[in-house]
Amino acid sequence: MNDAISWVMDKINWLYSAPAAVLFLLSCIVVGYVLRGIKRFPNDAIPLVVVLWAAVASVLLAPEEPTGTPHRVWLCKNALIGVIIGFAAWACHKKILKRLEDKVPWLSGLFSTGNTDQIKNPNPPTPAEPPKSNP
């Protein structure tokens, strides 16, 4: 038991010393999974929200503006860095985490109660035939 606690504490200490970009990337993945668990939230909108979250968080948590740098340059630079990190989180999920979900059955079932609008009906309804006219 002490080994497990020690391992968790090591990971938490690593997070404290991790670069901000890694923390933004991890927060984007967490935000995406939280949104995926909300039934009414459309899955198609998750990448956009994650990218916007990263852009806003990057601006809000950026270090102080250096002296002599115009505010708009500082703002655009940090927002662009956030957008890039958001896209990296989306790509990381699409290429790595999605494959992991497919291979680990309980992991993919973890979010199966979430948004179901993406699930295709295996037996779609057949279209009604038009009424036949009598000659």
C-alpha cells in the first residue's frame, strides 16, 4: 500500500514541477472528457470548446506582460499558444487516447452513458412508400 501512495505522490510532485504547457494540455483533455460525460452536450462541439478553453486559460494564466511589449501582441501571442496547445490535446486524444479506449473495454464503457447522439441506429427506419394511384 505504501508503494502505491509513494507512486501517486511522485506523480503529484512531477505535476507541480511540470511546464505550464503540459498542464494546459492535461487540463484540455480533462475538460474534453467532462464535456463528453454531459448527455446534452454535442460531441462535435468538444474540440472547439477545448481549443477555446486552452486559449482563454493561456491568456489568463500567462506570466506578467514584459515592459515595452504592446498589450495586443502579448495577448495574441498567449492566445495563439493556447490554441496550439488545445489542438495538440485534441490530436493527442484522437491518435493515442481513442485507441486506448478501444482496446480497454471498461474504459470505453466509462463514458457510454454520456452523449448518445453520435450512436448510429443499426436498424434505421425504412421510408414509407408513396400511395399508389389507381388508373
